[in-house]
Amino acid sequence: MNRSLEYTPHAWQRKNERCKTDILVDTLLCNFDRDIYLGRGRWAWSLSREWCRELQRLGMVSAAVAERLPSLALIVSEDGRVITVVRGTTEFGRYCERH
């Protein structure tokens, strides 16, 4: 697990509820290619489908991981704490609208 970031209790709960493995989260943290500023010191980190395919082609991730990564986003605070884990573009869009 990436030890450079802290998780809020809410983030751990969401990660576990949504069956997002440590491998998925670590891969995203190490390779994200999209970061969107959400305001109030929060960022959304995610991977594009194209970058996931490239990571798979380079042998850095398995096909199963590459398939699941584009539907994962982490919301991170300025101080480096993971606030929550969101899945899919629909949920991410709803999150952005609320915050």
C-alpha cells in the first residue's frame, strides 16, 4: 500500500464497500494522468482509458486491473489525505455537483 497518503475513515469504508483492492488504488496513485481541481483544496485523481491500455501494453498492469481502473477516482485533499473513493463517471459527476 502507498504509505505516502493517509486515508480518512470514510475513504477506507468506501474503498472496502466498493471492493477496490489495494492494487487498484496503488496503481492509480502511482500512475494517474488526470487531476481535476474540485475547489476548496480538493483534487480528483483518475486514469484515462487510453493510459490504462498503455500501462497494460507496457506490462505494468494486468488486463483485469486495466479494465477496472478507468472506473475509479480518488478525491484527495491538499494535505495528501484521501477523502473518498468514487466509482464510475456517473458517481464522480454527482460528487462534483455536490461539492
